[in-house]
Amino acid sequence: MKNLPLLFCGILIALASSFTGLVLSSYIQLGSLTQTTETLDESGNSVEGDPLFPAKVSGLAQQGKQVYVELGCAYCHTQQVRRAGYGSDVEREWGKRATVSRDYITQERVLIGTQRIGPDLTTTGERLADKAWHHQHLYNPKSTSEGKSTMPQYAFLYETREIEGAPSTKALQFDSGSEYAPEAGYEVVPTLRAEALVEYLLSLKLNYSLPEAPISE
Ligand code: HEC
């Protein structure tokens, strides 16, 4: 091994350049991003807004995010709105603006996703704000799309039980004669995991401007 020093230098250069390229350059570009109250007004001047954005999701929604991870929703759903010109996300009304790095800084685990079998979910909480709809959809996705959805059922997040006394106020409502309804005398109620998951879906919003990404109506 007469070229050992050369080999060593080569390894060092390879490691140093990949560290610089992957870790250091990202850190220099993005490491200083913080939550901000700043937005841009119509003429492009920076003004102080009200709350800090991006906001942190808390409590039940945070638990729901864990359920989202466990059930692998991210294999079929993304959480990123592409810029106009890089896809039709804005035209599809999946978001009023594209997402930028700062949108993700409060999240410990970022669920950008890699492929879209289903729609992007970045703005689910704005587009689909009805809790009951989400429960109906998760219980059986076909029930909200005239039997057409290819999304798997998550009926195991719901309990089908005999009605004792008055029906639960949380019970899913089915149209009379619906093929998805439980037998007479039974009701379908969400478990805590289902409630947390829906809380998380409702918390997904992109309704604030950032200095680098203003919402232009
Ligand atoms: C196998 C792929 C797949 C998986 C896994 C999946 N989905 Fe879906 N999802 C879809 C498809 C396809 C649609 C569109 C049809 C529909 O509305 O059911 C959809 C639609 C949705 C919608 C409605 C979005 C809109 O804009 O209309 C929500 C909300 C949603 N999924 C949430 C979830 C959650 C939460 C999970 C995990 C528990 C999940 N999905 C898992 C494929 C999937």
C-alpha cells in the first residue's frame, strides 16, 4: 500500500465535500429561518403582522400526526404545494401559494411525502373543514365519492357498537338505506385515534403570508 496517504486524502475530500454539500450548505441557507410575524403588504413593504407564523400544532392534533405517520398516509399523500409553473397545484386550489422551507420549521417530523396517489393535504383544514365528512371518509372513503375512491378504509379506527339508551352524539350519520350504515340498533363511533387524526387533518392550513411567500389573492 504505497499510496496510503493519497487514499486517505481522497476519502477525506469525499467526506468533506459531501458534508459541505449536504449539511453545511443547507444549514447556511435555511438554519437561520425562524417563525415570523412579518408579512408583505400590497406594495411589497414588510409589515409586522399579528401572530407568529408558521404556528405550532398542539395537543390532540399532535397525537393525530402520530396516527397519520403510523398508518402510512404519507405514502399516498404529499404536504407540499408546488410553485405555479412547476405543476398545477395552485390551479387545483390545493393552496393559495406555494409552500416554502419556513412553512416546515416548527415541525419535528416533516411529512412532505414522495408520491401523490391521493390529493395533496397541505390545506385540508381549509378546503375540507367538516369534521363529520372526515370521519365518514376515513370510515369508508367510497361513501363520500359515490363508490369511486381507491383510498383504503380505516374502519378499524371506529367502533361499531349496540346503541344503549340514546345514540351517541359522536356517532357517524348515514343516509337512510346507505350500504355503509351499520345494522339497525348499532352505531359507529370514532375512537380516540380517529378523533386525533381528524383534528390533525383540520389543523393543516396554509392561510398565512410569509415575507418570502405572500398570498396574492
Ligand atoms: C393507497 C393510497 C392512500 C392512502 C394510504 C391514503 N389515502 Fe387518502 N386518498 C387517496 C385517494 C386516491 C384519495 C382521493 C379519493 C377520495 O377522496 O377518497 C384520497 C383522499 C383523501 C382525502 C381527501 C382529500 C381531498 O382533497 O379531497 C383526505 C383528507 C385523505 N385522503 C386522508 C388520508 C389519511 C388521513 C390517510 C391515512 C389514514 C390516507 N388518506 C391514506 C389515497 C390514499
